[in-house]
Amino acid sequence: MDFTNSSDEYLDIIDEDDNAIGKKKRSEVYAEGLSNFRVINVFIVNSRGEIWFPRRSSHKRIFPLCLDMSVGGHVASGESYEDALRRETLEEVDINIDKVSYRFLGHLTPKHDGVSAHMKVYEIKMNEAPNYNKNDFIEYFWLAPKAFFDKLAQGEKTKEDLPKLIKKFYLA
């Protein structure tokens, strides 16, 4: 999710109905403050209902050292949400999505849900911490939704959309 590297991928620019109407480099999308692009997010949840929250590394340009979704990433131009899900879960947490059980939680939009991009959100059930990418994350916590919000009340920082997603899918 760090867009400062040399692989400044292209993202589809989409209309309100999620149809591609153009494309821009990821760095341009953020520089222009756009929200009409696609992302995926995944929550890893254990049998106790705790969510696996990783902490982003300090070199991340956006939200360094903040708590993050279990997996999150951009949908590259021409890529489907499901292809991005497959690629990002393998890159970030070394999980082959074709070999685990997962479920679709919802499709959110900036206009209707107040999130930063058009996103599809998924859940993977597993009890052990994944083999996460040490370049992306520096530590992790298993937290129940209430404990997550307690950490926020104590000053913990998170990615912007994270509290909205926890409220919508785990406290609704």
C-alpha cells in the first residue's frame, strides 16, 4: 500500500456504478485526493471473535505505525476485486485464498458509506497468526471489536477507514 516505490501501478478510475472510465497512476490518485478507485480489505478473525490487526511499518508513506486491516490493497487497472484479493493476501500475509475458506462481507462506496474508495471487504477465519510480510508490518494484535475501540480511546492510531469497517461488520 506504499505508493512511493518505483512500481507506481495504474488504478482504474470508476464511476458511481463501479464501471471503469479511465485510469491513473496510484501516486496521481492520492495527489489529487480522488476516491473513485477500487480497493480490497480483509479481516482475519479467530474462533473467539478476535480480529488480527497488524501495525504498519514506519516507512509507510500513509498511516505509518498505525493499526491496519488484516489485509488491504489497491485493485490494479484491469484487475478484478477477486484477483486483487488473491494477490494481496499472498503478498501481505502469505495466504493462498484458494486454499482457505473466506466470505464476502460487503461492497462499500465513498458516497453511501463515507469510506475512502470503492471497496469490497472479506473475512478469513483462522486461529493462528498469519506469516505476515515484515516489510509491511512490524507487530500485530488479536483484539475483540470492543478492545479495538478501547485502544483507540487510549490514543492508538489507525488507518482512516478501519473504525468504520469494524463498526459496520462487527458491531452492527
